[in-house]
Amino acid sequence: MASSSTHFFLSSLVFLMISFFQLSSHQQLCHKDEYLALMQFKDSFVIERQASTHPKVDPWKSQGVDCCSWEGIWCDQNTSHVIGLDLSSSCLFGSINSSSSLFRLGHLQYLNLALNDFNSSKIPSAMGNLLRLTYLNLSGSFFSGQIPHEISKLSNLAKLDLSFNLDHSHQGLLELKRSDWKNLAQNLTKLEWLDLSYVVINSPIPKALANMSSLTHLHFGQCGLHGKFPIDIFQLPKLQVLALDNNWELSGSFPEFHSHSQLRALSVGNTAFSNELPLSIGMLSSLEYLDVSSCNLSGWVPPSIANLTKLHVLNLANNSFKGENAHFFSNLTQLTQINLGLNQFTFSEVPSSLASLTHLMKIDLSSSHISGHFPSWITNLTDLRLLVLMSNMLQGSLPSSISKLKNLETFSVSFNNLSGIVEFDTFLELKSLKVLDLGDNNFSLVIKTPTNRTIPNFRELYLDYCNLREFPNFLRNQSELISVSLRFNNIHGQIPSWILNMREGLLVLDLSGNNFISFEESFLIFPSTNLFYLDLSFNFIKGSLPIPPPSILFYLVSENMFNGEIPPQFCNMTSLQVLDLSHNNLSGMMPQCFGNLNSMSVLNLEGNNFCGRIPETWETGNKLKAIKMGQNNLHGRLPRSLSNCKMLEFLDLGKNKIKDTFPSWLGALPELRVLILHSNRFYGTISIKVPEIDFLFPKLHIIDLSDNGFVGTLPIDFFARWNAMADLDGENTTYLQAYKHWFMYNLILIPFVFPYSMTITNKGEKREYPKILEVFSAVDLSCNKFDGEIPEVVGNLKRLQLLNLSNNILVGPIPTTLGYLTNLEALDLSQNKLTGRIPTQLTRLNFLEVFNVSHNHLTGPIPTGQQFDTFENSSFDGNSGLCGMPLSRKCDSYNSKNLPPPSSTSKGNEDSGLLAEFDWKLVLLGYGCGFLIGVVIGNIVFTRKREWFMKTFRIW
């Protein structure tokens, strides 16, 4: 009986299973119209097969007519309609529009076309007809143009991903109108996941987004968002991931967090978020990823961070956090990455609390004021992949025990005080090492040619200031190198040809500051085909100027001995952004095409023998920020087309033979900060040619018109309009840079900085200002033929630190309003015809270090007190009517009735060629860019700020 019952049961079960599978098979036969629509959709594209991908559409024909069984497709079991289509990474290439057969699949609920190439097609408006869609992913597929407003009709969407549609220069291709942005937030109320990374939005975040209570994931990386971030979004009840990184103008602050928050990842890096991290951050018990790098955050790191025991990634870099110890980090036992660099921490040593975090794979403590020796315990963290301790004060030797870190891929200890001898063999055990940065220490690197040793395949190598005397020969066999920097060693001889013949890989090469005299092989065009950064500055290389490859963006060869003319092929360098040929022996006419290279941002031709006129064709829409053509033999008038350079910040044409009137029309340039026209043949009065313009030179901080032929009264109307010199906006400790620019190359942000400095010459003694604060301002109108009185309105320029009006024909009294210039450090009024007394108000100038009123007709007692007690006799020479210290003539025996006649030396004041006794000139010491691609990018030769770039732009 039991056996019979069992047999019946098994027979019934088999029958039911056969019936089920037959029914299922019958039900899964797809509809013919959908089969045809899918085949037509497939046939509308070229399949660009790649080794690393598998086109899902390839086997469709071989899989029969039942499209429900095809790869990447699934159907409704009851209706057999196609409801899901996943063709991600299927090598599709071609265009798509609203007539595509795709839109005949009216039952679609799931559509994934990510990681294909739709050839800059617009997202078809017919996408809005697929009203059943709950999932839409078009990411990374080269869609472009405006996102159609019809997308906001897809009210059933739970996930929308339009991210990473980038062009080949990695700029966003898709755009979202402000009105469509608002409609999307209002209509797609079922959204759980929204990713618009790299969509160009350029507007504030709509407040309606805070009402989308189903949201779990929000990704808005690099969208151009601005305004204030709606703080209520932090309180969305289901929110798990919030990514706002790389929206530099998006401001905001953190709320008080609560324990019910589900946040697992919070990323606001590279935004304008400010204030402090709240103590309640410790309530986010689910948090695994926290990135607040490169914001405006300050204050102490809240110790409640110790409660975030699930945290895997902590990035606090490049803020103003402070603290002396990091003991609370020892609780974060799950940490794999920690980045504390570029803050105001004052760690006396590498925090020992990290020693117990055995899962750590990445440590960055750059610019943390760490002293002491390299910690021995760090070699016990055997999972380490990245270790960055650059820009600290580490002392002593670099231990050979580093070779224990077998998994290390990136190692940087540059800009420390490490000393002794470092054997390159130490790093040969690190087979995974890709990035090695040892530069700017006090040790000597010894590289022996290894015989039977395998050398790691480096991608980036930075051996600056390592006392090398020979070119490292092992580089010859390095096949993966993309970046090499050997700055400021003592390498001599010829640049080997093989380093320039790394045709495919090498992107960055910096050999500046050595003793190279030539190239091993002569060539007209650099053979490297992908090189985008080349710096050969500060060598002794002779010969004709080599032509860089078309890929070049930065071409820096200043301070060499190149001669001849600039080859005409430079006119074809349409991608060139920075060209520095300064201080060579180049000659001939300046190429007219330079005004047509609209990608160029910095043009430095200073200190050569160029002649002729400045190019006339500066096109509208150019990106020039700095032009430096001083110390040449240029003549003629200033080209009026320079007014098209709307982004220009720095213009130096000093020490040429330019003959023109004052270019007041340059005053319309909205960004111009520095104007240097000294030592030319400018003439005439300085006046406003277009009176109705209220704002002339609105951002001008520094102007040098010295040693020209200007006449008439001092430009009172300009003094009244130079508002940037009048405003005191607090203690700004950032430095003025004539050029600061970011661009993206291979998904890496690369900065280039063009700093400048100033040298003051006082009776033959030079005083150098290597960096100039943003608040610095200077006016030099010396060695001209200005007459009349010094206008009182000069006293409004409260930001002035240097004022030089010497060697003119100025008369009348010294204005008492100069006493308002409380930031003034140097005042030179010598070699004029000034009369009256020295105002006692000048004793208010507590920062005044240089004061010169010699060779005038001043009378009366010299004021005493404050800085005036420090000035020497020479400051007052040639004024026979002055008395009192420091002069030997005492005021109590002073008889004004017996004053001698005015000195005949005033005749010399009328000679515009007379050199001032006190004269200061602005000189560009140079600019530098170094780089670490991927991990460290950016290196300023003279300001030593490479560590900031390295810290800010490391790609983790």
C-alpha cells in the first residue's frame, strides 16, 4: 500500500513538472513583433568587439526565434512580452533616435544600455513613451545634448542613471535645463536611485528633492551645482548614499544627525561646504564611507568619529581641521583607507594609533607637521598599497625595512628632511610598486645597475633633488612609464634619445634644473607621440627650438640657450595651453598665429631677442590668462585686439620699445590684476578716454608704468576707480597667482599654477618677495614727467604696500591723506619739487620700511616716533630746509629766513631717462608644474606646493 501510494505520488509529481515546463516553454515564446523589433534594433548598430567585453547580441540568431531565451532579455511569464532588456557593455556603436524599433517594446520595465557608444546621439524623446519603465540606465554611453523633458513622464521609475556620458576630453556631454531639473524632482516620486554624475546642470538643487521620501541613492558628482545645498535632504528617511563631490560652488553645512539615519556613504569632497563636522556625526552608525576632502571645514575633528566602527574609508584631506593627536582612530578597526593630509594637524609623530589598524591599505598623512623618524611599526601593516608621508618634517634615514611592504604600490616621502644614503636596491623587493616619489629631501640616492635583479614596472617616478649625477639607465627598459621627473639633480651631458622614444606610454617628462647641454640625437620634431607635458627649463641646451608633438599641452624650455626663430609648426599646436620660451636666445618676428591659438592660457616669451610688432590677431573667446613678453625688442603700438583677452590676469610688456599712448582701453578687461609696461616709449597724458565707463581696471592690484615718457598730472580719475587697491577684505593669506587653472586629462584633474614674485631695488640692494599675498598692491609711476600735485585721493588706496612716484616734476605738499595708507611698506617721493612739511600723519604707517623724500624742497622738522626713528640721512638728502633727526641740522637753531635757494639738481628731474635712487621692479622668478599622475599631480618649482596637488587630486 505504501509502495503503491509512493508510486502514485511520484508519477503525479513527474506529470506536474512536465506540464509546468511545457506550459512555461509555451508561455515564453516571444511575440513576433517584439522579435522583429529586437532584430532591427541590433542591426542598426555596428558591433565593435573588444577583447575585454562580450556583445550580448552576438549569439541572438543562433539562439532561435524565441527572443525570451536570448541573452540580455527576459519576458513576462504570463504574457510573454519583453519586459527587460540588458545590453550593457555590448559593444554597440551607432546613433539612436525616436524612430528606433526599441520604442516598439511598449511593455519594457527594465532598460540598460550602459557602456556602449551611441556616437553623441541625443537621448530620444520617445524614451518618455516607455511608461512602464522602473529601471533606466544610459550611463557611460556617449549620449549628448539636452536631457529630454519627456523623461520626467516616467513616473514609475525607481532607478535613473544618466551618469558619465563624457567626451574624449572627459567633459560632460549631457545637459539638464533648470526647469526640467525641477520637473524631474516633482514628478518622479517613486525614485529610489538617481545618478546624474557629470551631467551639466549648472543650477541649484531644487528643494522638491527633499520630498522624495523613497530615495536611497543620490549621485550628483561634478554637475556644476551651485547655491546652498538643501539641508533637509540629509534627513530623507531611506537615504543611504549621498555623493556631491566636485561641485566647487555648492555651499552648505552639515545638520545634526540622528541615530535612525541609514547613511552608508557620504561624499562632499571638492565642494564649498563649510563650518565644522558636528559631534553628532558619531550617530551615523551605518557609515562606511566618509569623504569631506577639499572643502572649507575647520575646527577639531569630533572624537565621536570613534563610534563609526563600520567605517572603511575616511578622507578629511585639504581642510583646516586641527588637532594634536589621533588616539580615537584606534577604534576604527575596519578602516582600509585614511587620508588626513593638508590640514592644520600638529602631530608630533606619525600617529601610533594607526598601528593597530591592520586592514589599512592606504595612508596619507601629507602636510601634517609630523617630525621624528620614519616609524618602524609601519612595516607591520603588510596590506598597505599606498603610503604618503610627503611634506612633513621627518628626519633621519629611510629604513631598508620598507622592503617588507610587499604589496606597496605607491610610496611618497618627498619634501621631508630625510638624510643619509638611500640604496635604490631597497625598492627592488617591492614587485608591485608603481609610483615612487623620493624627491626634495637631503639624502643621496645611489642607483647601481642591477645585474640579476627584476626591477618593478614603474608607472610614475619622481627622483627630484636626489643628488643624481647620471641619467638612470634602468629607465630604458621600463615599458609602463607614463611620468618621469628628475628635476634639479646634477645630471650632465646629453639627454638620451631612448627617453624621448617611448612613443606610446610617456605622458609627462620633467628634466628641468640639470646640466644638460644637448640631445643625444638631433631632431626637428620630438619623437614621443603622446607627451602632453615637457619641462626642460634651467639647463644649458643649445641649438634650434625642437617642435613638440601635437599632443603637447605644456611646453616649458625657459632658461636655456636655444636660438633661431620659432618654427612655423607651432601654429599647428591647437591643444597647447602653456608655452614658456623665456630667457633663451630666440630671435626674429613673433608668430602672428599666437593670437589664434585659442586653447593657450599662458604665453611667456620674456628675455629673448624678438623684434617687430606684437601680433595683431587676438581672437575673441581666447583663454589667455597670462602674457609675458618683456625684455625683448618689440616696437610699434599695442594691438587693440588685446581687449579680446577677457580672461587676462597678468600682462607684462616691460623693457621693450613700444611707442603708444596709455592703453586705457585695457581697463575694460574684467580680470586684469597685474599691468607692467615699464621701460618703454609710452607718451602723453593718462586720462579716461571713455568717461561713461565707471569701472576701469576693476581688479588691478599692481601697475608699473615707470621709465616712460608720460606727462601731465597724475591720473586722479584712475586712482578713484582702482577699487581693488582700496578694499580691505580682511586677512587673506592666500597668494596671488597670475594663472591658476584646472583641466582634466584621462579622468585626472591637473592643475597648473603661474606664481610671480617681486624684487625691490633700493640703492643697489635688492629685496626679494618670492610670493605675493592676495592683498598685496603696488603702484610705480616713477621716471616719467608727471607734474602738478599729488592728489589726495591716493589716500583711498588703503591696500597699497608700495608707492613710487619718484623722478617726476611733482610740486606742492605731501598730502596728509597718505597717512591712511596703513599697509604701506615702501614710499618713494624722491627727485621731485615737493614743498612744505613732511606730514606727521605719516608716523601712523607702522609697516613703513623704506621712505625716501630726498631731493625735493621740503622744509621744517622731520617727524619722530614709530618707523621714522629708523630712517637714515639718505632718506632726506637734498632738502636744505629740513631739520631734526636723523639730520645733523637741529631745529632749535633753524632759521627759515636764511634758507638757501632751491637745489639746481631739480633740472635732472626733467630728464625721463634719469634713474631713480629707489626703484622697484616686478620680476617673474618663474613658474613650475610638477605632477603625479593618478596619485600625485602638480609641482611648483619655486613655491614648493606640489604636496597640495598630490593631496587634493589623488585618485583612490
